[in-house]
Amino acid sequence: MPSVKIIECPRDAMQGMRSFVPTALKIKYLNSLLQVGFDTLDCGSFVSEKSIPQMADTKLIIPHLKLDNSKTKLSVIVGNARGAEIAGDFDELTYVGYPFSISETFQQRNTNCSIEQSLQRVEEIMNVCACSGQTFVCYISMAFGNPYGDFYDASLVEHWVDRLLEIGVTKFSISDTIGVATPELITDVFSILANDFPEIGFGAHFHTTPTTWKDKIETAWQSGCTRFDGAIKGFGGCPMAKDDLTGNMPTENLIAYFEEKGIEHGLDKEAFAVSMQIANLIFK
């Protein structure tokens, strides 16, 4: 039976919320998610607390996460080498992610640097990860277009993946940052990547609407993607999205799709139901 890896992203779901989620509730929620069987749990970030105040307590949360009886790996997002150094202090973390935008405008707005400068940051972060024994994950953001009028073509994703491979990146998540990926674009991007870089398993981080989620999953799966990010209840997403209904890919939709297709996801449905109950306390 074919199988899929599902990554749960409460960090992406919570980070834009205006009301601060109490640290104790975050810990309770994350520990419940660790019992579900996700491949990876995106549990927080080490970025500017001024920019993302919701994640300011990540350092307090990680030591309270119960990993002994969980097969799930932990990941965080960083914005520079300093964030990676902080992540390196936590042996609990397996992955350190960084958002590399192929839109010049978004890269400037998101990390206050150009794409070429961002490439240098990637090298700096990777050097830190090498010292700490953690794996670097590159999120290719704006991978299906951007709202600024910056040049975009599927070949642009190929170009920057190639550049990143040259400096040693081996793990990628292709991100539909503003939820504009169509089945045709998804096919183009993942087919090019699978053809040119067959040794790399590319993940998908889709933002979606209630009417487009299924087409996105199906097209990516059929194009060879076997790793999908999701967030329970579909909260979060990108404030630059033109459709107010655009949010993260609901994890419950991922589960429903793969069960319908007879694809093994390896998740404990009873534990997932517990997490859903706690999610209802956070995402209202």
C-alpha cells in the first residue's frame, strides 16, 4: 500500500493570531499532537518576537514536550543564523526551517533582505545546523506566484532549487504562500522538479480555500509528492492572500483524502480526535 507523510503545522496556524494563546495551552495542544503519529510537528519559531509575538514562548515550550512515546520529529522556523543558533541549543529539534522566497518583494518584506542575501543566509544557517546536528529544511515560498507583479514562471522554482542544491540543501517544501496554485501549476512545478531532481523528495505546503483543497492534494500526489503539510481546522495562512477564506491545508482534509484513496497515513484517529477537541479551544 502506498503511504504519505503528514506534517502538522500548529506554528503556522497560530503565529498570526492576535490574542496570545497561553503557553500552558500550547504545551497541552502540542503534546496531544505528538501522540497522533505525524511525521513532523512544526512546533514554533525563533524569529523576531516583535514581528511574531505569538511565538515568543517557543523556548519555554520545547522542554515540556513529551517525546519519549512519540515517533514524531520536531521542527522550528528561523529567520537567520542567530535563530538557528538558538534552535541548536535544543536537542529535541530535528529540523530547522527557513522561508526562501523566489519573489524579491516578499523576501524583502519577510526577512528584510534580497534573494541573493537570503541565499547567503541559507549557507549561514546550514553551517549552524551542521554544528548542532540538525537538518535544514528550505521552504520555497511564493512557489506558485506572487501578488506583487514580480516575474514568475515554474522554471523559476527549478532555477532556485538548483542554486540551493549547489550549496548543499537537500530537503525542500514547496509553498503555495498565497493560495494561488492551480492544478496546472502544481503539475508543472512538481513534474519539473521530479524530472530534474529525482533524488530529492519534495514536500508541499499548500494554502487553500474550502473549494480548492482537494484538487491541490490530488494533483500534487499524482505528480509524485508524498509529503504534505497541514494544520488542524485550516487556520493560519498568509495575510497577502486575496481571498479571505484562504488558510492552511486542513489536516482533517488530508486524512479524508488519503483514506478515500486507500493511501496509508499512519495516524491514530482517536488521538487526532483528542487534538481536535483542544484545537477548538484555540481556533475559534
